[in-house]
Amino acid sequence: MNQKEFAVRIGVLQGTLSDIERGVCLPSWETIIALRGRFNCDLIGF
């Protein structure tokens, strides 16, 4: 899965995802919850 596909799956713009990856901004709680729901990952460590 590329960055664009991943961004679509979690409901953010590709540019926003790029900014999160580069540490320019932090993900919103909505994005974190989307990650948890979509990929069944743990929120510990966020």
C-alpha cells in the first residue's frame, strides 16, 4: 500500500499524512481512532 492509498483508508489527505510522518504535525484524535478501527492496533504509545 502506498502513502496515498493509506491516507484514503484512514480518511486524511496525503499531504496531511506526509506532515504527520515528517513530524510537522501530530495526528488528530480522529485520525488515531481511525487507525485503531481500521487496522485494529493498540492506542498505547500515542
